[in-house]
Amino acid sequence: MKEFRIRSFAWFDTIIIIILATVVVAAFPFLSSIQPGKVVVYKDNSIIAEYPVTEGRLFEIEGADGPVKIKIENSSVQVVSSSCAHQVCVNHGRISRPNSQIICVPNHILITIKPAVTSQQDFDAIAR
């Protein structure tokens, strides 16, 4: 039977670990600076509603299976009630981070929070 031995770190292993740790630490301020901007509601890949995430409101969307009631409050969004059988979208709870989503599959509804675009952010391209 062959003996298993752990190889010790070489100098380049240490350098690679330091570089990776530096990149991860440097990314935290950038990721935390992204602020939520607006709530976008899609039905069958078409935008049917857009509202600022900072304005509280309660509204209803007609889904494929029936009504879906959505609530925007305290810079977050949640599905309050839905006509679907399993209520997965209702049980999902609130979302408040940019690019997070709530999906109601039976009603063909997708709710997402888009980030606020400031003048400092420039996009080279957007792929869909």
C-alpha cells in the first residue's frame, strides 16, 4: 500500500494565496457600495411594472394563474399573497439586495431589484 504524504507549501503557493486574499478583501468595498434602485416586475419576459425601491407601495399584478399581491417597504420587496398552490413566492420572504429575485413560476412572474446606476458606473456592454 502506498503511503500518502502531504506536500509542504512552496514559496509560489504562499504568493498565490496572498494575491487571492488581497483580491477578495479589495472587492468588499465595491460590492457593498452597490445600492438598490428600483423594483422591476416581469411577466412572460416583459416588464409590466417598475417602481423605486425607496417608495412604499402595495400593488397587485394579474399572473397566469391569478392575482399576485406585491409589497414594497423599507427598501425591500416581498410577495404578500399569490393564487398559486405551493406559495413558494410568498414563503420566500423579503429581498433587499440588488439583483436578488423572487419567482412565481405558476403565475409567470419574476420580481427583481435592479441596482441604482450612478454617474460613476459605466457599462461597456450588457448581454441578455
